[in-house]
Amino acid sequence: MHTPGPWHMTASCPDGTMATDDKGARIALWPPQGGTVEQCANAGLIAAAPQMLRALQRLTHPAADDDDLAYALDVIRAATGER
């Protein structure tokens, strides 16, 4: 069981980053007192987890099409900080 997405990153690195759901509930906090560039990148990856799951579900559906691939590529860019 997991908290349904979407999740959002709040606060700013390197002072700490928090992922919240659409209702503002805290999903995770990295780290509680400042963080490294790598920890902030990890926060973005974790916040993108629900979208990544949805992208995989869409790509593995028998009716997957180019729109599903475009969605997956967009999610990858978001998860890696490219957009």
C-alpha cells in the first residue's frame, strides 16, 4: 500500500525538501536539516514515483501508443530534473 499521487516537492534545497500529496500531507522529508545536491536529486526522484508507476502501467497496457511513450519520456525528464 502506498500514498496515491501525485506528489509534489516543496521547500527548497539545500535547506530540506519535502514531498507532499495534493492535500498537503507530508509524504517524506529529505533530510530534516539541510542536504546535499544528491539528496535533493533523490527527493525529486521520490516525488516522481507515482507518475513513474503510472507511466509504466500505461506502457504495459495492450493498447499503449505514442502518447503513452511521450508521457513516459516526460516523466523521466521530470524525475531526472531535466524539465
